[in-house]
Amino acid sequence: MTLVTHQEQAAPILSGPSESRDFPDWFRDQQRAAWQQFETLPNPTRKDQPWRFSNVGLLDLAPFRISPPLSEDDRNNVLKYSRGLDEYAGRMIFANDQLIERDVVSDDLKKRGVIFQPLERAMVEHADLFRKYFMSTEAKLGSAKFAALHKALVSSGTFLFVPRGLEIELPIEIFHWLRHDNMSVFPHLLLVADELAKVTVIEHFRSCSRTAPGFACGVNDLIAGPGARVTYVCAQEWASNVIALQMNSTVVDHDASAMSLNLHVGAKYSRFESLSRLIGEGGRSDLLAVAVAKHQQEFDARTLQDHISPRTASDLLYKNALDDRARTIFGGLIRVEPHAHFTDAYQKVRNLLLSDDAEANSMPGLEILADNVRCTHGATSGQIDEDELFYLRTRGIPTKIAQRLLVTGFLDEVIQRLDHPEIGDHLHRLIEDKFAASV
Amino acid sequence: MKTETTAINIDRGKGDFSYPEAHVRDAGVGLSERTIHYIADVKEDPDWVRDFRLRALKTFWEKPLPTHWASKELEAIDFDKIRYYLSPGTETKRSWEEVPDDIKRTFERLGIPEQERKFLAGVEAQFDSEAVYSNIKKAVGEQGVIFVGSTEGLKNYPEIFRKWFSKVIPVGDNKFSALNSAVFSGGSFIYVPPGVKVKHPLQAYFRINAENFGQFERTLIIADEGSEVTYMEGCTAPKFNTPTLHSAVVELVALKGAKIQYITVQNWASNVFNLVTKRGLAQENAEVKWIDCNIGSRLTMKYPGVIMKGRKARGEVLSIALANDGQHQDTGAKMIHAADETTSNIISKSISIGKGRATYRGLVHVPKHLKNCKNNTECDALLINSTSRTDTYPAITVRGTGNAVQHEASVSQVSAEQIFYMQQRGLSEAQAMSLSVNGFVNDLVRQFPMEYSVELKRLIELEMEGSVG
């Protein structure tokens, strides 16, 4: 019965931003403007180049609603299941965009100037910083409409500021939960690492039920100041009926390095856009992704490695394992802007097809407007090597297990690049679970 | 090695000339149903061809310009200012002596007579719309090979050509294939009987001469079971001040076990829009190979394709593009795998000089339930100046577990060490650069017929002049 009550109370997302929320006026104005923009921008079609091959028919937002406050039981349950890493420097847990818990970073870090706050508080207490960076990068990879939707409806999220020279050793952990059928979330992360700061963040996207339909539309802005080192990991485990869109943007200043790894095992349709802008000499960006697609899942990755400044480097490695009738799309572009000489850019996507009905689409692209650059990209699609399989079987390993070993081995290459054993183990478990679930 | 300038002394004015126009038939400027009727009347088209043209015109009007993915430059084409049909009004000539003198002079500068003297089996030179000179050497004719113009082909051999005409490239494939279907004239129709291996390449030269005149040739080559044929086309056009449109449709049909090789050296003047649709169909065990070199034109959009419809069919595209100042070479390849054990190979090399822009667009499609299909794609781009631009936009779809596809692309520039090394050996910087560029394309060029590879290397040297230093 509680379910019915929830749906009755919930406003459809298509009714626009709620006026009842307690935000500063300037933020409300922004939300209203963004809503207008959302309504004006056309729906994507397959004919739009950034949506080529995408199943845009899945993007029907009519059923989805904005959640009313969760019950005490729900909150406790969410808290109970919010397990990720053993050790963390700080933690925030959201369910249906409501902050359930915040484990504050140690007093020491706080004293040294780390800001780790929910969005709605940061926009008041650190308005200048917030306004400078909040959704400052335009969504260039096709989802401008959904970025506007996010901006109009975002109600909470994480604001993390790491001051100059500070290194946070343990990862910061963030959970986003979807609870009840047809609810929506608009996860937001704004991470600003000041000069020479160092930080690692992992976000978990989860559903309380295995099959509940839902909608997630997240925005994620990472700013790596001069010489900063930022690592971002996303573990997307939404329920099998969730439609998810995620727009990531990373700005890498001079001598900074940013590494992101997106793991996708959940959702019915998950689109993730990653835009990495290298704006200062000596900057480096690593873009990694692993997707295990089964049943009728569709993973739709769009990336842009935008080299604006000379002497920058970027390296992209995306790997997909596809089973059943799953589809994956990779649309990536390396763009070397005029004058961005001595760019070193790499892009590689590899698809492992495990069934006859799986479909992998790859569009690795290059746009080079400067010379003295080294840019290469590669895309491969293939299947498990029969010789390797045979070898394992001669060692007494049953075919099914041998296959799984080979697939995890294939995907592990990406996770190892992260060079973070604990997070690596966690991601590895998620991959194993995904394979185990189908046997 | 001491290279005197004479060794690469090419007449830069070659191709840059025109003779007074003396067109007897002229459909006027602009495009309407009247234009179509006019062309059909002049060419004495059978009714089905006339209807085909009229339907195609409608399709052309309905289709938007593909600017949502292609260059906005297309908008510079003013379809109302183009002449769609011109003809010298002469019957197709059978011997060289009968060709009018001024046209002969044009061809002489292009080197056609010498080429023929060498070993060409037949020469089909298109001067504007009509084949002015058409001659297949006796030997080829005796083998039963049909090599005629498009009008003649449809009129005299409908039982052979109608079956495949517009089947590989449907009218509505794109806006420009529709345009071509409406106003086509000229081009070659070739039929090679079963088992016949045409020893020497068949050759055709195309020129655009009249100002504001689009050239819409149509080529259909059918290689019957087990036959082999090589076709070469070279293009040079005199320079004019207003943009000219070239929009051809080329269809190749390789029946069981047949082999077709189609070679193009495109060197249009730098104000020509070159928007060409080329596609081949390969049946069981057949092979279609496109060798495509794009050096001239203002904007070229050309993506030769192969549909591999029969088991073990093979498709190949070898492509070289050279984009100089003011040029955009938007080229690539399409490989559609539609049967088991089909294999395709794409090798593309592009060079961007000055403000030139070279683009590779590729499509590789392996649908489901196919076994052992393989594709290999390699795209290499070379940038010469800091203002040069290169893009790569492949799209690859693979289904199923039995197939393997790999794509690789790289972008680089001529290394300073290489240039330094060659300068130490006494070469000028420009010579060294030219040598490096030739080295870059050499492994591809080597696969071309000899006189083409020589011509191509010279054209590259010519384009490289003044690009460094």
C-alpha cells in the first residue's frame, strides 16, 4: 500500500521544477530558465549524429516522478545496504535525491579547508565557489536537453572542494539509491581539486529493487586545478528497468591529471557522456570504462577528448563484453584544437561478443586541427579466442568457467589501469556478480 | 641522388585551359521537368528511362542536403545556376581522325593518344556530356566485351543493363544519386562475358569544360561469372571561376567468381564540387576493389562501397586523398557484409597541406548470424602544416560471435629528423618533404597500375610545391 501512496503523492517530472523547495532565489531562477530550455530543445532522434545507433524510443519520460520524502523504514534499509569500500575518508548517501547520511571527513581534513557538503548547503555557504563551477561546461555530446532537465530538477548532490596542496589518501564514497517504482533521481557531483590537491571519489548507483523501473539523469563536474590529481570511479548498478543518463565533464588544468573509470552493469538503457577538456600544458586525462551488457541492455557511451592546450595527453580505453541481445554504442572523438601542438592522444575501444544476437557499434573519431601531434585510435570487435578456451579446458576447467575467466581477464586490463587495489576488488566483484546472476 | 627540377617539371598549366564552347545542344540553366524532357528527347531515351528520370527528379527535390553530418559548404551549390546537359551534338566517333581538332588538342594535352599507344585496350573519353571518342581494341570486342556509353547501353542492350541499372545504388540513396538519376548522361556501360579476363585496363577520361556545367556521368560495369576487368578513370578539369558540380553514379556488379577493379585519379580544378556515389555488389567468391585517389576539387564527398552478398565475397578500398589550401577531401569507404565468410579491407591515407582538410568516413556493417566475416581498416593521416586539418569518423556495427573487425587510425607528421637527414644529403627542404610524402603513400601506390602510380607521384609532388619553407 505504501507504494500506491508514494505514486499518488509524487509529481511527474514533466510538470517541471517544484516551487516548494528551499533554494536561494538565484538558483530558482536558474532552474526556471533551465526548464524552459529543456522544453524548447527538441527530442533527440537517431538522425542526430550524437544519437546515431541509440534506441531513442526508450527515452519516454512521462512515467517518471519526483519522489516525496522517504519513510523512516526506507531510510534505515537504504543505510543498511549502503556498503561499498571498507575504508573511506568521507561518505554521503542519497535515496531518491534525499540525503540520508553524511559521514563527515575527519576533523583534521575539515580544519585544513576541505568542504564536503550537500549541494543545497554549499550553494548557500559557499555561493561564490559554487556559482563559479556549477554546470559551467556546456553538454556538448548530444544531451544538452537532458543537462537542462537536470539543472531544472536537481535538488541535492555532493559538493567537494579540496584545497591547495591537500592530499586525501582514502577515497570519498557517494551512494545514490532509487526507491519505489518510476521514481527519478538527478545525481550531482561537483568536485573541485585546487592546485596540487589529490582526491579519489567513488560513486555507487543502485536500486532498492532488482526490477523497479526508474529514471536517473546525473551530472558530474570534475575540476582538476594546476598539478592536481583527481580519480573518479562510477559503479553503475541500477535495476534492470532503469533508464539512465549521465553527463560527465572533466576540466584538466596545467600539469594536472584526471582519471575516470565508469563501470556499467545495470540499467536497461544507460548513456554516459564523458567530456574531458585539457586546458593547460602538461595536463593528462585517462578515460576508462568497462561494461558488461546482457539480456536487452543497451550501453551508449559518447566521449570527447578535447585538447585545447599544447603538450597535453589523453588516453581512452573502453571495453565491452556483450551477451544475449545486448547492444553497445561507442561514439568517441579526439579533438585537437588549433595550436594544441604536441598533443598525444590515444583512444581504444574493444568489444567482446559472447552471443550471436549481441551488437556492438563503434564510432571512434578524430578531428585534428594542429600538427606535430600523435593521435591514434583503434576499435576491435571479436570473440573469445578458441585456442585460449581450448587451453583452459585441457587444464580441466569446464567451458562455462573458462569463458568467464577469459571475459573477466579481458575486462580486468581496464580496472588494473586504475591502480587502486581496493576499488579494483570491489569492481571486480560487481563483474563477477553480474556473470553469476545469469547462471 | 641529385634531383634536377626537370625530373619533376610538370606543366602546371596542364588541365588549366579551355577552348571556345561550341555546344550544339544545350538544355539551358536550371532544373525542371522541362530539363528532363529535353535531355530525354535529345538522347532519344526509351519511355522507361524518361519515367525513371522524372521519378528521380522528385526524389531529388524531396531529399534535404545531408548537412546534418556533412560539410555546410554544400549550401554553396546553387542548383538553379547549373547547366544539366550539354553535348557537342556530334555522333560518337569511331576513329581518331574524325574527332574535331580543338577537342583533339584538349585530349592531346591530357596525354590520351600516347596512353592509347602504350597498351590500352579501349579509350572512352568523355568530353562534357557525350563520349566523343570511343574505341575498343579489336581483341576486346572479339571477346564479347560490351563497352559503350550509358545512353547506348540502355538503348541497345536493355536485356543486359536494365536488370542491374540502379539496383546497386537506388535512386533515393542520397540527394546526389537522385540528381544523377534524373539528369545522367555519358559514362560507360561495360559487360564482360563469363570467363573473359580483360587483359588490359579499360580507360576513360572525364573533363568538365563548359562553365557552370555539371557533369553527371553514369557508369555500370557487369562482370559475368568468372570474368575479370580493370577500369580506370582519370579526371582533370579546366579552371573556371564559378563552382562546377560533378555528381556521378558508378555501379559495379561482380557475379559469381568475378573480379572488378576500379581505379580513379581525381584531379578536378579547385572549384569543383565532386559528389559521387560509388558502390559495388560482389556475389559468391567475387571481388570488388576500389582504388581511389583524390587530389583535386574544392569539396569531394565520396565513399566507395562494397556489398558482399555471396559467400566468400571480398571487398577492398584503397584510398589516397590529398587536401591542399581551400580543399576538403571527405572520402572513405562502406563495407556491407551480407554473407558468411566475407572479408573486406580498407586502407586510407590522407595528406593535409596548408589549410587543407582531409576527412575519413567509414561504415562497416556485419549483421547478425553471419560467420567468419572479417574487416580490417587502417587510416593514416599526415599533416604538413600547422593549419592543416584531418578528421576520422568511422562507424562500425558488429553482431554475433563469428566475426572479427578491427579499425586503426593514426595521425602524424613528417618527422623533423627525417627532413634534417635528407637535407644533409643535399636535398632542399621541399624536396625532402615531397620525398617523405611519397614514402608515406608508397606502399599503397605500388599496388596501382604502373602509369597511374607514376602520374600520381607527380601529382603529389606538384601539390607539394611551395607548401614548405
